[in-house]
Amino acid sequence: MSDILVSEQSAPGTGGSGRPSGRLLEVDDLRVEFRTRDGVAKVINGVTYHVDAGETLAVLGESGSGKSVTAQTIMGILDTPPGFVTGGQVRFHGKDMLRMSNEERRRIRGEGIAMIFQDALSALNPVFTVGFQIAEQFRVRRGMGRADAKKRAIEMLDQVKIPNAKSRFNNYPHQFSGGMRQRAMIAMSLALDPEVLIADEPTTALDVTVQAQIMDLLAELQRERQMGMILITHDLGVVADVADRIAVMYAGRIVEEADVYDLYAKPAHPYTMGLIDSIPRMDEKGQQLRTIKGLPPNLMNIPPGCPFNPRCPMAQPVCREKIPPLLQVGHARASACHFAEELVNRD
Amino acid sequence: MGRYLLRRLLQLVPVFIGTTFLIYALVWAVPGDPFAGKCGERRCPDQYIAFMTEKYHLDQNVFVQYANYMKNLLQGDFGQTFSQREISDIILTSYPNTLKLALVALAIEAVIGLGAGVLTGLRRNGFLDNLVLVSTLFLIALPVFVVGFVLQWLLGVQWGIIKPTVSSEMRLSELIVPGFVLGSASVAYIARVARTSIAENRRADYVRTAIAKGLPMRRVVGVHLLRNSLIPVVTLLGTDLGALMGGAIVTEGIFGINGIGRQVFRAIVTKESATVVGIVVVLVLVYLVMNLLVDLLYAALDPRIRYE
């Protein structure tokens, strides 16, 4: 897509070693900025996470936290300009995708790493039938004939539980309901049996009842195929049942990463605490919803120190001076808070 | 689809009757004696006037005249000129020439306009983009007769690359320059519409999906992007073809092509009212059919348009 220069830099403590580590997909100290007329917005400021075969990583964060931009950078579909990768690596099977040729990278898309998008109506091409768009994968990428590709596409539609798959094959996206469209999108992305599936807010545009169905379907397909899945969402409720690990993002950084159970039981970052506190609860009916005070920082002018400090109820003078690195706290979890130890060890 | 087509065809009937009546009424209402100058310097003999008045029902009101005209027309009789030449004959000899020129112009519009539009839409703000923007502005600003005369003089007279006028055989090679002149303004419009359309759709979600599917770039652009971007361009090309088939008075005049535009112009000047009406009736029909075809093509390109 674009010529991307990769600079050698690594944040302390985040393991930006650049060495292959046997992981399926890892993002290592990734840095992305958007250069606009009004200035430079630092959208991703050293994001590190990984996903292995058979596991689901949920990336959680508010709008503008950089979770989608990270995914776009992995897929190589970042709009350049304004988006530029300024540092870090994205390794697939240990190989840095940011240094690959366009052709090498293209071959990974769909087959190695596939992606489903938030709004299936605009993500599917309106002038081609759903069947054509799925069969296209088999025809172009696998060199199949028209009839074989159609057969495989109908199988895919069956797998994502679209009723009357055979007759639905010739429908256009606008003839599908929202949930069916997202199913078709999933069928299309799984056509080439990818090793990693990135789901960028796959249920945000759907009704609540349909949301649950789609999440169940995704979880089931992920288990069956032993895919690595990166589930991008801002909805803590969606995450709980599906994810193995959660990475919480804020202002282009990972502020906490932990097992689902640990994270809900004892968040190790004040931001995560705030997020969990703001989930509406049945036993507090009639009361005002809790929120995190203030707004996310302007990415063109991130405050010095911890980016969360202006909104943090626990902020101390040190938080305004030093950026807390993402460090291990306790067993298999990490937090980017100066007071992570205290938070984990509290009762 | 079938019912839609039938309804559209039925809609053509009142439009056809309305437009042709208007033309008929207007043409015969043009002030002045239809027999002035028909018989040289002298006044026409009374016998001739009486005969012609009888033949064209000139003494009756316009509705009766029109009804008579339509009755003959539906039997394929376009009538005769004042000099007794069959009008259908005039149309049959000149219309193929107009058609040839129109198709050449359309091909030039499609190839150059679409090509320039796609290239610049994909790479905006580059050298090529600016070149196309400036040159299209130039073409839009220049009247057709200027482009025509300048190219005829430069290529035909000064450099001798082409013959300044088109021979009666209407060879394809002779028609390229006249075709370009005829389509010059439209080429510019099509390039600009295509450019905007491509640039707009390039950042569309479905293009991003196509890239994320790992499709080769030429397939992303050539299939997914182009098919969507073509919709406004095809509309423009279709309506333009209707206009091109209406004959090109200026272009045909400059290059000496015996086309329908020249015939209608000559008929207007010489007050050959029957010829004017006959030709314009054909042009109205062509235009209506072209419009219908564009609408159908539009539905074929964009399945979201449902004709129910």
C-alpha cells in the first residue's frame, strides 16, 4: 500500500526486542501518527500486544483510543496519508510485516490475517451479490472455477448459519438484514481459513439480541478453527464471555493487560476501574450511571506524564511528570500505572 | 422489470405527442410567407400556392394539420419538401453520417474522459492531475466552433496531418478529429465526474474490505472501485449520446459532413417546415429511447435501484 519506514525504537519494559518469539501475531511498540493540516496527532504511542492460535484477545477502549488504527496497521489498510507508521513492528510468524513487499503482504491478507468490520452494509460492495463477494475469494485467491467457488461460498454461508444459503447467494447486501449482513461478512473473511481474525467492533451496529447471536457465532467459529482472534470493542459486556485476555487501551497506549477473570476481579489501572464501575448494574436501578469524569486527551497535545492523570481520581505529582511504563504486576498481567502494585494488592 | 419497461414505454406516448405537437405548432407558426422565395425572384403562381395549401392543409387550423401529419407519419410517410423531395429520403441519407460521428465522439469521450478521470482520481494533486484539471477547464471554456476551426486550421491546413474536410465516404480515420471536436466539452466533463467519483469511492469502506481480502490492486480498482464509480459517468455518457445523435450543426458545418444537424439547419433557413418537423420528430424519438436505455443501464449497474 505505502512505503513505510520503520525506525528502531522501543519503549522501556515493553519488550521491543525485535527478535522472533514463536508468537503467531505480535504488535511490538507500534507507533502511528496522523499528519493533518492542523498538526500531528499521535494516535498510537507504543502499542504492544500479541495473540496466539486458539486464543481471543479483546482490545478495549473508548473511541479514539487507537484500537481500530492498530488493527488497520496490522492489515495494512491504514489511510496513508494522513496515517504514518513511525516506529515498531507487526510480526506475523516472527516476520515483520511492515518490512515486507506489497505483494508478500497482500498474500497474508485474507489467508493469514482476515478482518471483519463494524458496519457490514458499507463494508460490503453494494453492487455485487453477497455470493459473488464470497466466491471471489475462492476464484481469485484459490484459482477455482465459477461452479466450485459458488459451491464453497454456499458452504461458507451455511457455516455462518444463514438460512436458505443457496437462494441467498444471489442477494445483494441491501437485501440482507443487519445481522445477516454481518454473518455474510464473517463468511467472507473466513473463506480462506485465516490463522488470525481481527473483528473490529463486529456487533456495534446491531440490535442487542442480534449482538449476542453474532458474538456466539464468532466464539464458536474461533473455537472450531483454533484461530487467534483480536476482538476490538468498547463494550465490556461483550468481552466477558468471549475473550481469554483483555488489553485496555487509552490515548494510543496499552494501560492494562490481564486475564478476563483477573481484570474484572481486580483491575490494576484506575482507568479500567472506571470502565468497570460505569457498567450499568441491575442492583443500582434508579440511580445515575457512573462515568469517568473528563474527556480523553487531545491526541495532538497529550498531557505530560501519564496521559490519564487529568481524569484520574488517584493522581499524584509523579503522574504529571513520568509516563508509567507497562510493567508486569503479579502473575501474567501488566499495568501502566505508577501505583499498580498497590491496586493489585488491595483487599 | 417487465412491468417497469412497459410503463416507461407507455409514458413515452404522451411525451412524444406533446413534444411533436409543440414543434409542429411552433414551426408552422414562424411568421413569414412559406412561399416567399420559393419560386425565384417572382411571386409563386396562384396555382402552385393553391396546390401546396391543399397538400399541407395550410388553410385549416393547426390541430387538424397536426392530426393529418401524425396520421401520415404513423404510416411511415414523412411528407415531401416544397420541391417534392421525400423527407424520409433526406433523413435516411444524412442520419447514418450523424450516427457515425456521434459514435466516434462517444468512444473518444469514454476512452479519454474515463481514462483521464480514473488516473487522476487515483492520484490526486500530482502533475497529471493538475494537467488534466487545467486542460479540461480549457476545453470547457472554449466554444466548439473555436476548437473546431483551430484544429481544422492547425492539423488540416498548417501541418497537413488530416484532410480539412471529411469525404462523403465518412472513413473512421477522417472522423477522429471531428469526433474529438464534437465531444471536446463532454470529454472534459466526463473526466471531471469520473475523477471525483473515483476519488470519493477510493476511501469507501468496501474498497478497504476488498484490500483486506487480499485481492490484487488491479482487481480492487478495476472491479470493486470502477464498477461503483461508473454509475454517474454512464449517466452522463448516456444523456450525452442522446444529445450527440441530435446532430451537430457546428461540427458538421466546419468539417463539411452531410449530417442531420446540417440538414435541419438548412431546412430552418429555407423555411422547409415539413423537413424541420420530420427531422425533429425523429430526434425526439431517438432522445426518448436513449433516455430509457440509460435508465435501464443505471439499474443494471446499481442493483439498489429497484424498479417496481
